[in-house]
Amino acid sequence: IFASVELAPRDPILGLNEQFKADTRSTKVNLGVGVYYDDAGRIPLLKAVRQAETRVFEQAEPRNYLPIDGIPGYNTGARALLLGAGSPLIAEHRSLTVQTLGGTGALKVGADFLKQILPDAKVAISNPSWANHQALFATAGFPVVSYDYYDATTHGLDFDGLLASLRALPAGTIVVLHACCHNPTGVDPTLDQWREIASTLQVGQLVPFLDIAYQGFGDGIEEDAAVVRLFASMGMTMFISSSFSKSFSLYGERVGALTLVTSGDDESTRVLSQLKRVIRTNYSNPPTHGGSLVSTVLNTPELYALWADELSGMRDRIRSMRHQLVEKIQAHGVDQDFSFVKAQRGMFSYSGLTKPQVERLREDFGIYAVGSGRICVAALNSGNIDYVARAVAEVIKH
Ligand code: PLP
Ligand code: TYF
């Protein structure tokens, strides 16, 4: 039965990790995958998470199956981060949240449910977008099209192109939007632009699917939820996939959530029952450990405050790396203007480096970036930034 199975292509981002591991140069730097490293080049174990883990350990709860939709306190905590704790959508039962296996799991559960209710719809994703968006929605059975987003000449948003693309989509199209810290470009619309985007979706009867995997890495935890809250304030029903992988530095625990905004209490009840069916037939119920850590942090005020503080430290460090990178490249005599890197948000920068330049960085310097020129700014640190800036200057000048 396996004789005709073809070799699948490697994931263009995760595949880089394997290449990086095999590289024996001590100066190598991995700017590929979207993971936050601290200034010592390590993936942090947050203090808030460690303290939560101690509490969970001491409580020594038995590991029964969780409810299909996960830990109740996890779901209410995740939802409050998105909608705001005082949101009328919570009091009026116009929203519901299920614990999922990372942000990817939220997208997948959402996609499978959407296929049931909108079987003939198309899905529109930004050009460019996180590569898994295309693959995931295609695997769920949707034709996937793209909408204009990035303008390579300005290194900014192609706002006119974006609106024109959205206006051309047929009613009922599902539109995946990065609610903050766009992956891979780091380019986000302004809040005023988001208002126009939201009303374009509303007028065109398009279905918003907001993906938010980097809440807290833009301007702050509350600030980065502004787009979600804007859509909610306009009375739009929508899908929201969120992830704690990056914001809690819990990549391997698979902590995410799918939140739906509905039109009312009765709708919420029916929708939740169907989501539970999707989950049951996929993996039955989510795992306990990561969810209990996040739930403990979100529901313990002093741990929440500690987490918020640690997250703001991560955000500030990335911002400082953006500024230093631009200055250091310039100091090496590069004329090309890189100041756009400072305006980009989140972990990534679409650096404008070409494919051959990315290849030279890898071959000559052991610096790994995604072929598109995306670099993970969160992997820069005081120990490698001079080396990276010099290498970038070198491949640009020669
Ligand atoms: N959506 C975007 C835009 C991402 O960059 C990521 C990153 O991994 C995800 C979703 C998935 O999140 P998770 O790693 O929690 O599955
Ligand atoms: O874009 C990134 O680097 C992260 C991590 O298939 C990632 O979102 C990359 C590829 C992938 C899953 C996660």
C-alpha cells in the first residue's frame, strides 16, 4: 500500500531547523523559525510559568480526561484576553471559547467546522501569509485564494490593493486576517485602516477569521487585541484563533484557543455542540499540562502581573534588536535604507533580502533565514547581532 507514496516536500521553515542543526560552524545563527530567544540565545522558561508549574505540581491533581472543550478557566481566561474581561459579548453569551492544540489546532477545528456550515465557500489569505494557512485550509477542503497585502517597493502595506481584493470576493468568502504582528512581513494596518477593512468585510458579507499568534509582541497585551475588539464592537460574527505558544514560551505544550463570536445565547449553544463534535472526532479532548499552566497564570493576579511584565520584556528586547540591526547595517556603509525594519511589528522582519542573498548568508556565514527574506528578529542578541549585521552588509555590497 505504500509503494506509490511520494516524498512530501519539507516545510520551508521547520525544514531549516534540520539544516541548521547539521551545520557545524560555531558562529551559525538561526533566524528562520519564529521562536523567541532571550539575550543569551535560549528559549526562556518564564518565571510565571515556573511558579504556575510548582502550584500545579503541589496540587497533584489526577489526570482525568478533560472536558471536550478543555479547562473552563483556560477558556474564560483566553477569551477575556481577546475580547476584554468586561466585554458584553461574554455577559450576553455571544461568544464561546474552546481549548485547542496550539493556534494551529484552533485554525484546524475552525476550518473543519466552517466546511460543514459553508461547504462551497472560498478562503482568502494575505499575500504573503504564514505558509500553513494555505495548506491547512486546502486540506480542510477549501479553495484558497490570496488578497493583496504587501508592497515590496515601500516595504509597507498595499492598502488600496488590499481593499480592492476584498471588494472583489464573493459573499460568504472566509477571510483570514492576522490581527497583529503579521507573519511573515511584520507589516500591520493602522487602526483606521482596520476600520475600513472591517466595514469592507461587513458590506461584502465576508466571514472574518482573525488569527492572533503574537498577542503582546506588538504594542501590549490589551493593545494588540484592538482589532478583535473593533470587529466585535461592530457586531460582526467571527472566528478567532489564538496561540500562547510564543507569549508563554510554551511551544511544545500546544496551547491555543478557538473563540467564536455569535449572534446570541441559543446560537452559541448550538455552535459549541458542533465544535465539540469536531474535536471529539479529531482528538477527543485536549491535554492537561500546558493548559493548566496557562490557566493558572491567567487566573492568579500576581502570576498574571509577572507574565505581563515578562512579555513586555520580550517585546522591548525585540524592538531594541530592530533598532540595533538597522544602525549596525548602516554603520557598515550600506546605502540601502533599512529603517522600515524599525516600524515592523512582532517577531519578524521581511528584510527585503533576495533569495541569492539569503543563500549566501547561509553558505558563507551560517546565518539561516527563510528564502523569502523573512528573518526572526527575536533570534538576534547582543552576542550575534554584530556578526549578522556585518554579514548582511557583506552580501548586499558584494
Ligand atoms: N498563526 C500564525 C500566523 C503563526 O505564525 C503561528 C505560529 O506558529 C500559528 C498560527 C500557530 O501557532 P501554534 O504554534 O500555537 O500552533
Ligand atoms: O512562522 C513561523 O516560523 C512559526 C513557527 O509549519 C512555525 O509560526 C513555522 C512553520 C510551521 C509551523 C510553525
